[in-house]
Amino acid sequence: MRRSPRFSLLSAALLLAVAAPVIHAAELPAPVDQPYPGTLTLAVDLSGAPKKIFRIAETIPVTPGPLTLYYPKWIPGEHAPSGPIQNVTGLVIKANGKQLAWRRDLREMYALHLDVPAGVSQLDLSFQFLSPGDGGEFGASASSTPNLVDVEFNQTAFYPAGHYTRQITIAPSVTLPAGWKFGTALEIASQSGDTTTFKPVTFNNLVDSPLIAGKHFNRVDLDPGAKVPVHLNVVGDGADDVKLTDKQLAGQRAVVQQTLKLFGAHHYGHYDFLLTLSDHTGHFGLEHHQSSDDRLPANFFTDDTMHKLAASLMPHEFVHSWNGKFRRPADLWTPTFMEPMQDDLLWVYEGLTDYWCGVLTARAGLWSPAEYRDSIASIAAAMSHRTGRSWRSLQDTADAAPLTYFGGGGWINWRRGTDFYPEGQLLWLDVDTKIRELSHGKHSLDDFAKAFYGMDNGSYVTRTYTFDDVVNTLNQVQPFDWASFLRQRLDYVGTELPEHGIERSGWKLVYTDQPNAMDKAMEKVRHGVNLAYSMGLSVGSSGRIFDVQWDGPAFKAGLVPGLTVVAVNGKEFSADALKDAVTAAKGGTAPIELLVKNEDAYSTYRVDYHGGLKYPHLVRSTGKDLFDAIAAPRK
């Protein structure tokens, strides 16, 4: 159909109104440490959260001329450029009611360029954040159900380039589905109906202050009578899921007390644990300065086995308020969320935190001393069988964190993943026991905790540190060549586990045919079986192979991750059937025969292994038992 000249001219005029002027990509402005003029506002409408749609309205004070807007890219605690910008849709930017053109930077996908017309003092942004469904990691994982929502505010806001985020002030508000309650470290300014307006905060503190909300909500005081309050906020898909027993509440309160005694100071004005319990969201923990985003299965409080397995998550994230938020590696501090974060000291940031989370879980009574030792035994066995140690150092697992967090599945023993967490526990156990040995029991890593994190009580202004700062403080606690001690372990490439804290603690790692308490709990929860230390593979309840030990018996038989075991020695697969076959083959010569499915093809594999089942345990060796001293509650 031929268009009339009038129609063509009108269409062209409308097109120019939206598209002009043409925006060209520009150099990204360097940030300055000066206040951004005016206050941004942010209104997050979560009434559509049950359908995984967040609707956002944002205003940004501006002056005429070229402007660059950023969407948060490098998310603190995720240690990678993981801001979920792919879930931002429907972005419309208006000035004085007219839609403006914008263009994405061709080299930096998290930057948008536009020209602010003369006479304009404010931009009005509207867009949606489509909350993820299945899959993904951290903020890119599922975070809402029909009954609850978990909001990370980095998902919901753009900010102007050219200023430190601590110099940009924003006033946020949230609208919830009717009747839902919420928890957050943000402070309330006012409430009207289902909308809550919070006090203005700096942009970096907004990103550092997530919010959880839900139909089923529980809030408990973890430090009654304290001048600096600590609360646990829980949302769940079921009313019974959010309730704690008296024993569980006592354990969580003990975590707070034992942590405060460890560090001798706090670095928050108040603290809120934000715990989401659901089988339909991602499961992880993410640290924040005055709160933590903790997401666990729905039965965390209702199933003793699950509670035991996941008991250390909240202590881990709480420790991060000191280690990672208040004291932070210098290479992980950035003025905005655009500059790359360098992860070389994650073995301190995460590894030391993981060591203390295990210690504090035991000191708080959430684990018995035996369960704490079982946890260390399981870690030591896994790290002893990291075949990738022959080519990849512990230091490289930290350096490459943006890859190791989001790498592919399978071959975890050969690839090495985020090993700075579990091996970090062994590294710092090595340090702790060495301090105790050198000082004849007069000093310990607890003294390092107070010296390194115990200053500026009440302040949550970040203080950065370097490798040399860590070494110097260790030397203040106990003189020694700590730089060489750490580097020998961090840079080691070979077949042996380089840490020796278990032996120095008066214990040794052995293997028996019975799982320890923690491994038994893991098998029960996952309904699978870990035979990494025997025939060299781990398998899920469906028969799918999770991992295969590189150059182990299963590997030599031709098995790889991703295949599915259908039958064992002619019988239908089950975890028990596979364990029975390993037991029956002990001391014999006949191989273990597996019928395996690879997509739609079936093959038979014969595993030549005859050593029986092997599960890790710690047993007493010689010398003083340091584990008792490490795990004992502080008075």
C-alpha cells in the first residue's frame, strides 16, 4: 500500500522525536570523589513479584549535555562482572515528559549514553526487572515465588557515571503485595498502605542493603537488650518453615555472642540476617555490611539433617561484616561498580571467613566438636584428592574467581573450582596451629582477629588491606616468616596437600568403609553417593555422574561426568546398589560392571577397583589436641 505524503512526513517527525539526536559512544568518564548534585529517587513496585516482574521508576537529577548511566556490573561478594543486566527490559528515559534516545556503549555493555536537552533538570526512568527463573548464580538465580521475594537493589537501579557511588545519594521506596512483611538493613522513613519509603542512603549502601519480603514472615531478636541490635528475619513458602525451636534460637544467639568475642568490636549500626527458606529459589549466601542475604532449602529449621549441613552459612556471612566488608582487600575496593575487582586475596576474604565460620559454628554449639572434626575431615579428603593441584595452584583459583564461580560443571577435581573456600579452611588451620605451636599456646589466630579487625568499634567505613598487611599483623601476633609460609602453600603445584594443620592439631586423616556424620548427612540430603576416594566418581540419585576423578579407576574405565548409570552388575541402579557392588568387589578380581546411558546410547563399562568403600575421618595421633582448644566456646 502506498502511503500518503502527509502520513510519511508525520511518521518521520514522530521517529525523529524519539530517535534524535543520534548518540555516539564516548569515553567513559573517570569517577571523582565529590558529591553528586541532588538526590536520586527509586520506586520499586514488587506487587508483581509472584509473577517474577519488578516494575521500577527512577529519577536522576541532571544538567544539560552528554550523560552516561551505569547499571551495576561488578557486584561485591559475587567477585565477578555478574550484574544481571540481561533481565532489564522496557527501559524508557524521559525528560519533561518527552522520551529521549539512548545508546548502549559498544565496548561496555553496562553503560548507556544519552544527551540531556537544554532546560532539563531531571530524567525519569521506567523499566522492568524480570526476576530470573531456574538456573543462574547469585543475583541471576530465582529470587521470587508466589509467597516471597528477595530483592538485591543493584538489580533495580541505574546511576550516573563520573562520581564515586558513595557520593551519590538515593531515596528508595518499595511497594509490596498486600499483607506481606519485610526485613532489610534500610531504615524506614514512612509507610503508607503497602508502600514503604526508606531514609536516603548513598548508592553503594543501597546496593549493600537487600530486602526480603513474604506472606510468611518471622523476626526474632538475636541479642536481646543489646545497644546495637541484631535480628534474624525469615521468609518462607510455608508458615511452619519460618519458625525456630528454642534450641535453634539459642544456637543463633550464641553465634552472635561468640563472633563478637572473637573480634572484640563490631562494624555496623545494627545487623539483620535476611534468611529466605524455599525450594524454589537459588541457594547461597551473600554478604553485606549490616545484613546478609542467606537462601536455604525450605526445611532448614524443620529437618535436623538439613539444619546440621547448612548451619555454618549464617556464621560465614556474619563474619563477612568484619572480613570482606569492614576490612577488604585493596584490589577488591572500587569507587563504582564498573571497575574490575581483582580477587587475588580471596583466600583471606573467603578462605579465612570459611575457617572462622566452621570454628564459630562449633563454638556456638550448632555443631558438636566431633561434627566439626568430621567437617574438616571431609574438606581434607576432598582437597587431598584435587587432581588439578598438579597443574593449578590455590592462588590461581582465587585469581581466576570470575571464571571459577561461573565455570562449567563436571571435572571439579581436575578443573579446581572455588577451592579458596575449603582449602582456605585448611590453610588458616595451618596458620592457627602454627601460631599456637610457636607461642607454646599463648597466642592463636583469635589474637590476629582482634588485631586486624578489632579497631574502629562501630564504624563501617571500609579499611583496605594488602598481603603485606596480613603478614605484618601475623608477625605482631607471633614473629615468624609468614610471607614464605603462606606463599609456599598458595603457589604450590604438585600432588600433595601442602597444609599440615590437622597433623599439628594432634590428629590424622584416615579412611574407613563408614561415612562420617557430615558425609552421611550429605548423602541423605542429596540422595546420592560420593565414591571419589574409592572407585573415583560421585553419582546422584538418578544415576547421573556428577564428577569423575581424573586418572582414577572410573576414569580409566572410560567414565566421564554427565553420563547416567542405569544398572550395576546387572541390577537396577541405586546408590545402595553401587555401594554394595564396591563392597563386594573388595579383595577380588572381577570388575564392577556398569550399564551407562550417554544421551540415547547405552554402553557397558567395567571398573577395575577392589579397595572397598573409603570415607574420611580424623583420629587422634600424637601431641596435644588443639581441635578442642580451637572449638571451645569463648567465655
